Amino acid sequence: MILTELGYSRTYFNTYPFNHGHGTDTLNIMFFGQGKGDLKLDKLHKKPLCKQPPTIGRGH
């Protein structure tokens, strides 16, 4: 499998989703991966967003 890091960002929340009385922020890292076969998910990853490269101009 080929896995490439695309970049990172931060998401800020003014509310407190973890009920600790403070706002919070999260680090988000985006990757691009190429592989073969079925995608196997655990119980924490139920709705992945899988994007495929366009096939226009590639002879398909």
C-alpha cells in the first residue's frame, strides 16, 4: 500500500463536547492511500470517506 500524508489542520470547538467545562481543539491529519482489496474497519470507524481519483484522460 502507498500512503502519503497530505497535511494537517486543527478544529476548534467553542462548546465542550467532553463535558469538562472548557472548549477544545483537535488535530486532524489527512492521508491519501492506494491499495487493493476490501477496506476493513473497526468499531470506531463506521463511515469512511473514500475518494477515487478521476479516470478522465487516463485511457479508461
